Amino acid sequence: MSPLLDVSDEVRAEIGEAEAARLLAGENAPGTYDCTSCRTPGDTGQERTSTVLFVGGETAVLAFAHAACIPSQVVTVSEEQLRGAVASITGQSTVAEPTAAPGTPLAAELEETTGQVVLGVTCGQILIGEDLYPALVVEPSGPVARPGSDGPGDDFLPLLIEAGFLPVTDVSKAPSQVPGWSVLLAMGQLHSVLQADAATGQTAAWWQAHQPLAVTDGWRSTANQKQSVLVYAAPAGSIGQQPREDLLRDALEKAAAGGLLVAAAMPLAGT
């Protein structure tokens, strides 16, 4: 019996018609797999399964996911991120993944280099009305100067507002979506916040985790359900590393009350 595989046109274009035919015939398709989105077992003989192609600089890796979780698609990642994805698929990761109890935010930072500001990112869920939303909170380690400026001022929020973020005065209201931005979740881990160049349309990482961040099952499930992530940003020293989501919410509300919070909703890219 042929596997119940979905191979999108963009995946087919990348792997070629011959390879797509072999997959659909069951020659190269696995019987069972771990869903690249929800990380639970799947069976290509029993349920619709999406083919997900991760493409790096010179390497591509084909993974599988429940069709109910995500559609068949091509996910572009850096070569370094792809190596991490391969390690995740084969179970050969040598890097300890951070974990957290339910209700505990997870934080990641770029590797700090002398004289550079580091963007710290915290993952948590936020309640708006009666709905839970996946959220990222971005806070730099120090003042962010406008490119080309040598002044001591902090232009972090003005730069984001110019890029489409909006000031937050009430955390109980969901922010609007900002065009050209997205959040990349690959192999169930947070990799980067992506921004498209308005002139060329090419996408680059605005923030990228030094190591892919393992998010909680609840955060990943909510992100896959909403297909959107709320991204909040505040100047250095406004939020801090909060050990619980209720304390993170309190810090966000305090920053909003002080006019120190901007936000935007971003579509979820990848898985």
C-alpha cells in the first residue's frame, strides 16, 4: 500500500520528480516517524503525512510531519541550523537542550562578543481574553544605537517602530501583525526571528539563537495552533529574566504603563 504522503509543489521542485515519485510509491518513505512539528509518533500508512524539506546553504534534509500539524513545505535555514536539525532527527545531539517546567519561561541569548549588545529572548505564553498565545520577549543587554550613530542614546524602540512594531499600552489586547517578519521554529526548536528586506524581499535573521532553543510542549502546541507568535520588545533593564510566566506578564504590564513596550504579531515559519 502506498504511503499517505503529501508532497507540495515547492518540495517537488527541490527534490525532483523522480524522487517525489519514489516517495509517493513508498520506496523512500518511512513507515513510522516522529512528527517534526509536535514530536509525537506518526505512521505514513495510517494518516496523512506532510513532507517537510529543510534547506541549508549546500545541504537539504527531508523530514515528516502529521498533515494535521503543518502542510508540506520548504523551510530555509542556515547550514549551522541544518546540522542541528540533522542531529535532532538522528538523536545524536551532543548539546544539552534547556528544559523548563510548565509555566516557566525559557530564555536564550546570542553569544556575546566584546563591545556588542546582545538580544536576550524569553519564551512564554500570555493570556489575552480567554485565549493563550505563544510569546517572545526581546530585551537587549544595553542601549542600542542607530546604525551610523555614535551617540549614547537608545534607539531600540524607535528602530522597531520604524520597522512596523506598535507601542503597547494595554497588554490585554493582541498586537497587530507586522509585514515581512516571521518566527522560525524548526524541528520543534526556536531558531530565529526573521525579517524580510523591503527592497529585495530577501529574508535574513534579525535575531538568531546561538543554539536552537527547546521550547516547552505547551508553547509549541499553542504556536502550531495559532500559526502566529506575539513578539514584545523593551529597552535594556525593562523586563529582566523572570522565572515564571505570571511575573513575566507583570513585567510586561509595568513596561507598557511606562511607555517602554512595543509589539507585533508574526506568522510562524516552519515547524
